[in-house]
Amino acid sequence: MPDMSASVSLAMTHLVPLAKEVDENKVTPGVLGFIVFAAMALAVWALMKSMNRHMGRVDFKDPADRDGESADSSADSRPRRG
């Protein structure tokens, strides 16, 4: 495998003059960081919208309570899955 340090140092010598001032102690996310953050924000928004839609469809009343019977007196008091 060829030595990559020579090509890296050559690339850095060409790129450093393009930057006006390079601060070794400063780290910025740049455009890639913004794109990743925006994608994550859109994903969270879509998940919250989907959760809100699904929670609107949930019926919180127990079927036994609708008929006026308590859950203890019903023959099948196990929760239904569906």
C-alpha cells in the first residue's frame, strides 16, 4: 500500500491557502452538521405527527364499562389484544 502521508500533506498545502485563518482549537459542524440536524428534526416531526394520529384512534374506554358492568363481574376480564 502506498504511503498516504505525502498525498495528504500535498493536499493540505493546497487547501490551507484557501482558508483565511485556520484556528486549531475551533470546531464547527459546517454544512454536513446542519443537514444531519435538519434530517433528524424532520424525522422527529414525522414521528410525532404519526404518534398523534395513532393516539387519536385509541379508544381509552374499557368495553365492560360501556355496558354498565364492572371489570370484576365480567366473565372475561383479561385485556383484549388486537
